[in-house]
Amino acid sequence: MNALKRVWTIAATALWRGYRRPVNVLLGIGLPLFFGVVVSSLFAGTGDGTRAVVVDLDGGPAAQAFVKGLEATPMQVSRSTRADAEEQLAAARIPVAVVLPEDFSASVAAGHPHLELLHGPTYEPGNLVERRARALAASLATGRAAPELPVRTVPPRDTVDADRYPYLRIVFGFYAMFALSTLMHQAYELHEERENGTLARMLALGVPFAEVVAGRALALLLEGAVQGAVMIGATAALGAPWLGAGLPALALSVVATLVCASGLALAVAGVTRTAAQVNNVAVLGSTAAAMLGGAFWPLDVVPAFVQKVGHLSPVYWAVDSLREAFAFGGPIVGQAQALAVLVLMGALGAAVGVTGLRRLAE
């Protein structure tokens, strides 16, 4: 039996053993499917558009006209108190807030509109809300129509309904989370084989250790591929526009996510000593990665420092690769950075895992 055939046999056997257990089918297929079809629908629709928070301390006709003009734009306008606006700014949930002071209507009537703009840590000069607020205030003072709002709607692409993209983001975030969790759980079988002597017997029969690990890695990739096909296929059947950026763009995101998850699963198997430790790391690690990476909610609703920490999560880069494909460049272009980070994480994880597993086998 040549090496490739042995690797394939090990992978197929591991896959068969995994799916032979009903609980594995439930956790690896049933639960992700439930989250992809049902739970994702509950999280979708939270909106990713530009938010404009207005604090109206005036309440006069000019202030009402100002808010009405802002609401006529594609921005999501909400009224707030000053304290609440300051809290959202401090938490980096919005970059800027518009305050209409008590003398706003009087200042408009006098031809010198008075606005307050509160800036948060994520504010950048030329902010869209700020520009529109200035233009509207000037328009009210001069009686001239405000210039056309310089909004350029950047994807999702024309082939994708913009309202559907948040759903794709959430489903793919869940997929990345379950890929991490499931593959890490499956890595515990390496410990089981070591503990029950199967690994020692395989090595005694002359199967090289590298082929055992390669077979296990292939099994992880195949299991993740099956899981992805089920989640994406089921939601596509319900109308999710997964091919809006083209099949290559979607395939690259899925493959890179699988490479990353498989590498990290090997790393967990290599640095732990028992199957119980693997399970604990799988549950805690995948959940934390999903929460930090934006699987449950857009990262702009969390504090700025959490947004930066999220860059450490493979889920963040998995979702980012999909977003870049749908929003900007399609396959490769735009995705390159996210794909490279995912593959690098997977390669580093695999290196750590193989080193640790070799130490265990000795």
C-alpha cells in the first residue's frame, strides 16, 4: 500500500468513525444547520449602514426640518440624549454625534446656524454624517437646497441585495465557529488512539507517523467541507445569494477557513494531553473566537479595543474574506490579506500540532 493510499484510508476511517456516532452527526451537522437556517435569521437585519445620532435640545421648526432632511438620506438616523450619545461615542459605537443646541432655530433664523459635533475615538476628518449635518444647517440658513448627498453605495455587489448581506455574514461567521469547534473536537481522537494503544499499534505495523498525522489532517478537512456544504447548500436553497461574488470567491473563503480550522485543531491536539482538555479548549476557544470575530454581531457595536482584539480571531478573518469578496474585489483581489492570514494561522497551528503530537508518540 503506497503512502497516499494509507493516508486516504486513515482519513476515510476517521471520518466514518466520526459520523457513525449519532452525537457527532448532531453536533457536526444538525447544530450548525440549525444555527445557519434559524438563528442566523434572528441575528440578521441589525443593519450595517452609517448611523447618524442626533441630540435635539432645540425642538423648534428648524431642528425638526434638520432631522427630517437627515432622515431623507440612506443613513440610519436616531434621536438620543446627550448622555447616551456620549456613552456611544466613548464605546466607539459611533464616530460622531450631532447636537442641535437650544438656540439652533434662532441661529438658523439669524443666518449663522450653530451646531455641535461630538467626536469619538474612531472619528476621521470628512466624516459623512458631519458633512451632511453642515450642509443641511447651511441650507436651512440660506433657504437653498442642500447639495446632493455625496454617498457612493459600495456593495454588496449589484448581484446581491444589500439587505441580504448581513445574513450571509452571520451564516458564514457561524460556519467558521462550528468548523473550529467541530474540528477541534475531532482532534481528540488522536488522544483516544494514543490512550487505547491504536496509535502505538499503527506505528508498530510500520505506518509512518507523518502519514498518521496527514490522514488525520485530511479527515479534518473533509469533515469541515461536508459541514460547509450542508450549511451553505441549505441556506442557498432558501435563497441566500452565496454566488453573488462568484463561486471562486466563495470557494477561496471556505477553503482558507478550513485550512485555518484544521491547523488550529492539530495545534490543540498537540498541546493538550487528554481528550477532556481538547473538549474544553474546543468549546471555550471557538465561542470566544466567534464573539470576538463578529459572528454574532457587527464589530462596530463593540468598544474600540475589542474591535482591535477581534483581529486575533480566525472568525474575523473568515468573515472579512467573504466581505471583501462581496463588497470590493471578488476572487483574490481584496480577499488576499484575509486569505493569507487564515492560511498563515493554519500553517502555524499545524506546525505546533505536529511537533506536539510527535512528542506524544515518542
